[in-house]
Amino acid sequence: MAKEDGMDPQLNPILLERTAPVRPGVFRIPFTRRVSPDVDRAATHHAAWLLEHGMVRSPRAIEGIASWDIALVCGVVLPHLRGADLRLCTDWMGWAIIFDDLFDGAVGSNPRTAAEVIENLADIVHGDPENPPHVNHPAESALVDLIRRTGQRMSAMWCNRMFNNTLDWLTAMSNEATQRRVRRVWTFDEYMIQRRNNVWARGALDLVEIGTGYELPDVIHNSWEFDSLRTRTVDGCAWMNDIYSLPKDITRNDPSNAVLVLEQERSMPRADATRHVVDLTYGALAEYRKIKASLPALFGHLGLSAAEREGCLRWMAAVDQLWIGANDFHLYHPRYRPETMTKPVKDDFLDDLHLAPEQARRHTL
């Protein structure tokens, strides 16, 4: 039996080696790490999918994306996924990660360009997947394909919820671009309202239901307990990201970081603000585990069947893996390595990745 903070002893030795942290992590997540055995096949598919839709073009971009090991991260977050399901979720996660990193560059500081890019994507999310609008650039083509494949796998009700969460995320990305331009100082509460949407953890939580093969019923989604469980998970993922990306955000003078918000709003020394965010992360994890322990009693109160209870338990076990995956992602992603975070990034290969030609010209103005 695997022990806490350990590895599943049944894992492929190659995967075990690849999931060993490349550097000491800030956070210790007290769950057992597991990995889907189909990671390598998903990685091969994902590279071909990105090329097919034009999301990577140059050899440098292909090499850079490969170094992110997106399929491995997805295989940790969703270890029960196999085959087409793992490929679908890897493509969703890769699309979101690449798009998110786009906003680390100049696009993320240009509200007009950001709004135009996101408006086109929102039209696709709102539209008919069988008759999508004309696509202008690679991110749109890839999103059309993701929506079509997801609609073939999940119910219309589930897709509506997942796509609405995606729209909230896209809107938050646009809002963040405006915030970077005006540089208004947020309060911490204002920052967290925005942050809960612009971190892609809600999208990952949706994918967990694909991973478990079980769609949570509305009575669960609408319960206070499950909403709190999701919120604590989203907060924990957001704060982990803020801690790991702090050197990068300082170098780029980007105020969208919980540490920097606390530093400005409350005049906290940076070391104290950093410790406070670390403590908040562990506090969210503790609350998550406490709520999770109380859920079996909720199942009885809601009158769930044995099959429904089993599905919910599989979902909760999978969310444990999301905490591990969020931490692992920052340990593996080259953008978060100490030797790269303290260097300003200019002409990054992602900066014009999703732009149509006319948008790219405006982007350079």
C-alpha cells in the first residue's frame, strides 16, 4: 500500500522518475501521487494536435511546449483517465495553459487586443458546436475542436456548466489585462474575487468529472459543502501559483499576485506577505480536508443512492490529485524555474501565438 506523501508502488519506473520533483517544492501536499499509464501516448497525441491547429509552429515553440510536459501534469491530476478521455483532457489543459501564458506577455497588458481575442473565443463557446463561427486564429480552431469532442463525451447540462466556467475564466483574463494597464491597487478581497476566475482551477475541476466517469448531480453541485470544497481548492491552486510565480511577477512589475497585493494594501514586508499567503494555502488545504471528511454524512442527508455515493467519492479522491497536480505543474513548468523567472521575457514564442494577422499588427503598436 502506498503511504502518504509517497508514490504509488505500481507506477511505471519511468513515470516515477519523471514525477520526482526537479527542485524542492514550497508546498507539501499530503496525498498519494498517482499517474495515468497512458501519459506518453497522450503526449504524442497532444503534440500532433497542437501542430494540427497551428498553436505551435516554430521548432522553438514545439520544443518549448514539449518541455512543459502537459500530458504528465494531466496524468497526475486525472490519474484514472485512459485513452480518448486522457487525450481530450490533456488538450483542454494544454489549450488553457498556453492561453494563460499568452497573457503573461504583451497581450496581457493590452486591454483592446485582449478583449478582441477573448470576444472571438466567447462567440465560439456560445455558438453551435456543429456550426461554429468562422475561426481567425489557432486558439479558435482548437477551441472549436475541444467543444465538439466534449459534447460527444458529456451531457448537454454538464457541457453548459463547463463552458460557462470557461467564459468566466476568459472574462477574468480580459479584466486582468485592464488591471495591468491602469495599475489600480486592489484590496485583497477584490483581488480574490478576480483571482478565483482567472486561475483555471474551476476548469480542471470540471475535467475531474470526465476523469471519474461520473457527472455530479445538481443536488451536489448546489450544496454549500461542495461549493466550499471547490472554493477552497480554487483558492489553494491560486495561492500556490502566486507563490511560485512571485519572482516572475516582481521581474515583470506585474501587480496581479496575492503577495504583492498584501504588500501594497496592508504595507506588509514582502517576507511577511509571502508567509501569509503560504499560510493561507495550507489553511485552505486544511479546510478542504475537513469539509471532505464531513461529506459522507451529507450523502445520507441528501438521500443519495449507493451508485451516487460511489461517484461522489471517486470525484473527491480525484480532487486530491488536483492539489498534487497544481503543485507539480509549478515544479515542472520551465516558466517557474528560478533561472528563468528572474529574467525579463521579450519576444516570447507565445506572445503572438493566438493572434490573427490584423491583431498581430495592432499588438506591435
